[in-house]
Amino acid sequence: MKIIPLHVGDIFRDKSSFTCSRNQGVKLTLPVLCWLIDTGTMKIIVDTGTNAPGETAEYHKPLSRSREQELPTLLHSLGVEPGEIKLVILTHLHWDHCYNNHLFPKAEFMVQRTELRYAVAPLPLHSHAYGWPPVVGTRYTVLDGDKNLGNGISVITTPGHTPGFQSVLVEGPQKRMLIASDTIPLFENWQQNPPLPSGVYNNLEEYYSTFDKIRRLNTDLVLPGHDAEVFEQREYVL
């Protein structure tokens, strides 16, 4: 059982966007992440990345993505073809996490009902973060809460960043890890006491309840949503 981080582009942001208004003026180049889970019997994609860089500028500021960072290219380098992926888990429906669903024609796409509802009609402050094409252009398997998917994979509802956010718990023979995505954008968010929410949130009370829930999972590692340190390991073996 292993988890492989996939570097599918870079965004350029003020650090305060990820650390709840702290560190204003600190400029960062941060990776856009997708994840490949190999259970030994099946391969699962968590999140599918952004639309093309030229399409992002109006709402999402600059995005950089090389040819080598194209999702099909990364998968091919690992000996994986998009057509063999049967399951895609979307942590949430922000533009940088769900725009390449079309690459996986044989996959089932899982999202929380609460997230799908909000993506269709978000509050004005959050509307720029959602992209209409992937939201309406994907046929979803809609979940209502935590769900054990078998093969050591569970989806865990972790709202706060968005109303219907879900993280992915991966349990192997030796370790258990949580792909927390943007619930924990940087390692340092989780290392604070108490943990520090993202600068983008829907409900702070839910966010802090989510932190308590993640603690109770008692994982060996929480993998964040936009931290380049995840690439210090090519893969995470469980």
C-alpha cells in the first residue's frame, strides 16, 4: 500500500491565504497536488488538479504548469494510464482540485452531497473558487458522511475549509495516513497548538471540530494540500 504525491502545477500566493491572515506579505510558490493511492489491488486518484494556466488568470491569479506536470504525463511516468483508474475521490470542488475529471472516462467520482450543493450556489465571497464546467460536467456518486470504501480506504468528512470537505484515510499493514488536502494546507498548520485553519474557510466552528476529529484518528501522518515538503518522499509506504 502506498501514496504517491503528484505535482501538477504551482500557484503563487501570499502566505496569509493559508495561515488564517498570519504572515501577511510573505510570498510563496506552492504546489498544486493530486494523489495516487496504490492499494496493491486497485489504483485511486484523489483530486484532479486545475484547468489550463491560460484559463485561470481572471479569477485565480497566475498558475504555472510544465508539460512534465500534466496529470497524464505524471501517471504515465509511473506506469499508470488514466483509463485504468476506476475511482476518483474529490476532497472538495474548488477549481484547483477537480478540473481534470474528464481524463478518467472509466472512473467513479465520489463527492459529498453538501459540497456539491454548495458548489452549485456558493456564497458570493466563495464563488470565484468554484468552476462551473467540472461541477456540472461530472456524474458523481454522492456521499452523505463518512464511508469505508474497503481496501483500507475511507472518506472522512472534515468540513471547515468548505461545507462538504472530505479527507481520505489510508490504512496499510504498518501505518495509517490522512490525505487532508486543503483542510491542512501546510504542515505548519497542523503543527500549531491549536492547529491553524486555512485563510479560506466556510465555518470556523466546524473547522475546529474537524481538527479534533483528525486528532482522534490517531494517524501516523497528515498529508497537507499545498506543501512542497511532501515531495521529500517520492512515495509514502503504509
